[in-house]
Amino acid sequence: MEKILLVISGGIAAYKSLELIRLFRKTGKQVKCVATKSAMTFITSASVEYLSGSALRTSLEDREQEMKMGHIELARWPDLVLVAPATANIISSVANGLAADLAQTLLMATTKQIVFAPSMNVRMWENKLFQKNIDTLTSNGYEFLGPTEGEMACGEFGMGRMMEPQQIFQSLVTKK
């Protein structure tokens, strides 16, 4: 696993994606990043681009990229696709075959292994409809790292907290 496509979805844990980029790059991995519109309320393109060494992609409306089918190039490029943080929205979108933005589109187009690092409120994580989406994805070969139990940004405590970047990194680099 030398090439990682990191999909950053919108949630308070998006700041942890910056540490993931740093950890991957420190060990010589190539990292390209895609962020959802909502992720951009938590992180900046400058931070992602500086740490990753490549341009951040955020939209299917990038004419220059899409003239050459940039989302397909992105979908083919990596050895692994990591979605971190993986919100209930992006997980449910993939489980239901949606492709409404760049992140969802490339997750539908890739044939590479996709790993989700969930991050959401405990009530969202425990929702029965959401758990059916998790079951759908795991039964189709998608992988999940976490979530863990802990205090959430909303002040609640429970399952739904994104694993720490070092734990995610270790899980992926020791994976065969």
C-alpha cells in the first residue's frame, strides 16, 4: 500500500485527517485527498495540500479535471481508499449507491478496497436503519476501523467516536 486516497467527509473529526496525512507521508506513502463540501467547514485546502503535497479535490465541477474524467483517474489511482472521518451521510450514500458529489462518485467508481473510519453521534451510530447500511457494506467487502467509545463533541458519551489517527495508521500499515 503505497498510494492512499483519503476522502475527508464533514464532521468535527475532520481535523484528525490532517494527522493521518502526516503519518502516511512520514512513511513515504503518496496521499491524494478529496473533501466533501461540508468537510471544508472544518479544514482548509491549504493545510491538506501542504501536508499531502498534492492538490485537494472538492468538486465534480472542476472543468479542467473533469474534461479528462478526473474522478475516474482518482478512482483508479490508489492502492487503498480511506474515508476518514466517515460520517453517517457518506456511509449511507455508498450503501445506497448514491453519487451526488465527487467523493460519492469516486467511491462508487473505484474497484480498490475502501476502508471507513466512522465518526458520528452515538444515536446516529445506533440507529437501526444506519446499522442496516453498515451490514450492507460489510457483506459486500467494505471494511470499518472503529468507531470507538468516548466523549463526543456534542457532550454525549458512547460509540461513534473516530479512532485516533495513530490507531488507524497502525491498522492499515500492519494490514496484509
